[in-house]
Amino acid sequence: MTAPAPSPTPSRPAPLPPTTRGLLVWALGLGALAVTFFVLVSPLAWPLKIATWVALAYIADEVSGWFGYTAAALGVLPYLCGPEGLITFGAAPIPQWNVLFPLVFTALLAAFLVKHSGGALVLPVSLVVFAAPFLLAAKIAPLLDATVTLPTNRTLLMHACGAAVFGTILSFARRAVAAARR
């Protein structure tokens, strides 16, 4: 009697060699940073610029954490561009970007730090940590300086937090796919 033939096992794709994977991570990360740079120096409306900056920072963060932090820091570019800025790309400076940049940059850094501290369970917490500076600034800014009106703008909150929700969903999906592949 002969032994039955072994049943075929489902084939999994072979993992990428470490060098190829490293080059792919660098290419994706640098590509995300290049697109972020282009968006931030282009003459887009500020709500679209904020939403794209936050979404691209989350995408860069999913490639590798340091790309996300660098994409967050690139937000200083609209502040530097324009007639009074250090760099002149032709993009008009955004009013109150000196308020927007620290607000969004701090929210991104805080969200990334919380996101990197744990698994999928901390992702909703990172979203709350991202939204907290916006909600706090909306309450405090009018009390400190009546001319600073942007933190109370609902458009800012909707565009920034909407992009953060997109980034959080992307992060959860990436983690779920990685867990399923193991």
C-alpha cells in the first residue's frame, strides 16, 4: 500500500529580501516626503493643504516612523515661502500659518507618539490625542487674542481631523493585514 499524496498547502508569496524591502521602504518614504513638499509649496487652498499634509504625514508614518515625523516637520514650508519668507516658490503665504503650523505639528507629533506606543488598541486614543489640541485651541485662542480666529474655524477641525481619521483607518488596515499574514 502506498501512502496518500500530501495535500497541497496554500502557497504564500516569498518574503522580500531585506535589501529589496529596505530599498522599497526608502523609496516609498522619500516619495511621500516629496509629494508632501510639493503640496505644501503649491498654491492650494489652506483647508486642502492642511488635509493633504496630515494625510501624507500619516502615510509616511506607515512607511516608517521617521518619515512621518519628517513629513510633520515639513509643515513649516508654507511659513517660509512667500514674499516675506526665506524661500520663494511663488506660493502665497497662508494667513495665520504661524498659528496653524504649531497646532497641526504638535497634534501630529502627539498622535504619532501615542500610535507608536502600542498596538491597534491605541489607535483610537491617538486620534483623540490628535483632536485635543484643536479643541483646546478653539476654546483658549479667543480668550488670549481676539485676532486669532483660525483655531475656532470648523473647516480647520473638519479637514485636519478627517485626514487623521483616514490615517488611523489606514494604520489599522496595515496592522490587520500584517497580523493576518503572520
